[in-house]
Amino acid sequence: MAAHFSLILVLVTLISGLIWLIDVVFFAPKRAEKLALAQAGSEKLTDEAIEKIIREPVVVETAHSIFPVIAFVMILRSFIYEPFQIPSGSMMPTLLVGDFILVEKFSYGLRDPVWRTKLIETGEPERGDVFVFKYPENPKIDYIKRVVGLPGDKVIYRNKQLSVQPKCTATNECPEPIVIKHTEINRGQFTQDRTPLIRYTENLGDVEHDILVNPSRPDFSQHFYQQAGTQTGEFIVPEGQYFAMGDNRDNSTDSRFWGFVPEENLVGKAVAIWISFEFDRTPNDFLPTWVPTGVRFERVGGIK
């Protein structure tokens, strides 16, 4: 849907801009010439008569009105910030269903909005970033996860324990493995199938954020993506790709199950929650379930 909207936005911008340009170059001068000839006559023209002569056709007037607005929206959405709505709980507790976020489009390179070809290099994802990308198995769908592994990293996830061995240098000097520390915050603030979830603070290198773990669920390692030459639960991130995981570790379909995120699938970095709605209605309520029941103002702000 987002890809279709981008295409429609580009087409409307191009068509309205082309109509306006053709009128400015070809038809507006003719209207001005017609007005000059009429004013050269002996009779003084009324304001109504002048307006009738120079009035733009309805199509041109519409294009004239919408082009600046549409062009601004397209530039803003394609190259600067794009709004997204969080549809699932895979990034809880960092992001909740009903959060509306802003994604910084220029963080990982400027791309054209239709073919998504990188035009200008501006940066690369860093470990710990919350990022939006095109789902590798269906690029029409946008996913949001956290960057855990960078190109060349070795990511190990066993028994719900995460470890990362950063990429070795060209001279075979390998950095120390990243020690990922967990500090329990509470149990039961969030639940899944009536099971209290454990909320931890996780230190992923220099980035500190919270995660959720369901102690009653296995890690489903039998369904993990099996990379050639590695053991189950081990992932060596190829060059130009990234390893992504959800913060709700036992309720997230991520790189553990389908593999890596190619660089060309990157959309941008999630940087802020600009509004957050609660949706607690049931199908039996008078109002539709998509009507918010409240606003979580305390959630507005930056994402970490």
C-alpha cells in the first residue's frame, strides 16, 4: 500500500506540474496577449471582463492550486520524514499498537520514491537502530525491527540468549564479543495468552533499550533460518545485509526465521512517536473498533 501511495503521489505531482508548466509556457501568454488587444480598444474593460479573459481553465486552476502542496508532501515523504502506524506488538515495549511514528528517510541514503534507487549516500544503519525496511519475502510490506547484526557480524541466539561477535578486520583482528547484559524490570506489565512477560533492559553495545521475554514459550529454533555452514541459531551476516530482531522476542517474525535484510530494502530510521492512540473497543461496541478510546500523550517523543 505504501509503494502504491508513493507511485500515485509521484504521478499526481508530475501531471499537475506538467499541466501548470504547459499553461505558463503556451496558454498564459496568449491570454495576456488577448487582454492587451482588448484593452487597446476604445472601450474600458470592466473587472468582470478582464477576469473572464485571463481566467485559467478549471483543470489548470486545479493543477496550479495542488501542485505546490503535492510537491511539498512528496519531497517531505520521500526524502525527509514519512509517517508510519505500528500494526503489531512485535516491537513491544519500545513500540505499541497504536503508536504513530516518524521515519527519517535520509538516514540510510536518499532514494527515488518509485524504483528506490539510492541517489546519495548519507549513512548506514548502526547496531541498535530501530529501522523500517521492505520485508525481503514480500517487498510490498513494510517491517519495523531493531538492527542487531551488521555486515560481517556473527549473531548467536540460543536458549533466548543473544550474543554478537563483530566483524573481524582485514588484518584478522577480531573485536571482543559484545557482552549483552539483561536487567529485569518487572513481570506482568505485559502479558501474552495470559502469561506474564518478563521485561528486561538490554544493553546492545552502546544502545540501551527494553525487551520482553515469554518464559513459557520455547525459542522455536527448529524453525530458524538455516544458513549454510553454520549451526542452528548461528547467523553470519553477509556483506550489504543486516540482522533484525523484534524487541518482543517471543512474538516477532524476524531474521531468526527468514534471514537477512538487504541494504536495498532499507526505508529509514524510526526516530520519534508523534502521537499514540489506544484502541480498546470490541466488535460489540457502538463505535467501530478503529475509533480510538484514548490518547497516550506520555508516549510522544524520541525512540530508543
